Amino acid sequence: MTHSKCDNETLSAMKIPKSLSDKFFVDVNIVGADGQLVYSSNEKLLKVKQQIEKGLFNRKEQNLYYLDDHPIFPGWFKEMAQILTKREWDIQWKKAQCGSSFKYDCPKGSTNCCYHQILYNKPNFCTVESQLEKFARERDRNEILFLPKFYCKLNFIEQCWGYTKRNYCLLPPSSSRKILERNVCQVLAEIPLIIMRK
């Protein structure tokens, strides 16, 4: 699991199909009354098909599925065009997606070139709570600090070690073990806090 992993049933512009669908549901793990995941006899997680969460439009819930008592499409997923039309978008000449790759085929910086891009940039789609944030909220934690992606040359220890090696190489060479030990202690003591906090 990554820090950005969301629950399967959360809103995702990437998952939503273009057309009406009676098959668009997500697999959600079954959780028992004790809060533990339920496994089958062959030790596989038991899952249930479920609708994705409702959307929000003008601070009102927007159901993305037809109601179960709908005469023609009971419980079906509404098509993207209908969802966007209800959100007052003029989508007459737009495609569902610009190309085969949502990430690379849409024009750079565009927020309304296709159905997926429009939904992707709507607040309730792009501010979905991750599993980690949900976990923290349920345990009354106030905030989570997301640090930049780890890169070995940028971590705290590597920064200090690089600074120390550079300064150690500037000292005059010696064959005396005591002088070498003193030099190591000296350069380690000289590491400024600013290097540690970068």
C-alpha cells in the first residue's frame, strides 16, 4: 500500500466507464463484525461487488447509478455524458478520453479536454481521502506529514556523510591513527544544522 492508495469504492475518474453499464461495480473486501478481513476456506479474501461512492455537485449528493426501482436501468451506472450534463457542462463535441493514455494523450495543462479530464479535476474527485488519511482520522490523529519521495542521495544520513567526506578530504593526509581519528571527529562535529534539515 502506498500513501495515496484509496479505498476501492472511492470516486475515481480513471475507473468510470463512458457508457451505461450494468456491470460497473468495484470489489470490496468483506470485513467481519470484529473488524477483521474475512477469508474463504482456501485462504483468499472474500469480496463483494459494490457501487462507487456518490459524487457531489453544488453541495448535494449526486448518485452515479440509477435507483434500483428505475423502470429501464435498475441499479445501472449512468453514462459519463449524463453525469457531466447534470453538472452543467457543455460536452457536445468532447470525447470520453483524448487517447489511449489519460496521462500522456491529453494536452498539457488542460482541465476540460475530455470527460475523464473534467471529472478528474472536480474537487470531489481530486480530494479523495486516502486509506492512510482515513486510518489517521478514525484514530483521532490531527494530521499526516507527507514528505517528498525518498531518494537515497537526499536523505538525512547521506547529506551529512557527503558533507563530512568533502571536508575530510580537504584536511592534510596523515599516517598517524590518532590524527586520523581526531580529523574524523572534527569534521563530524562541524556538520551544520542547515545540512541536516535540507
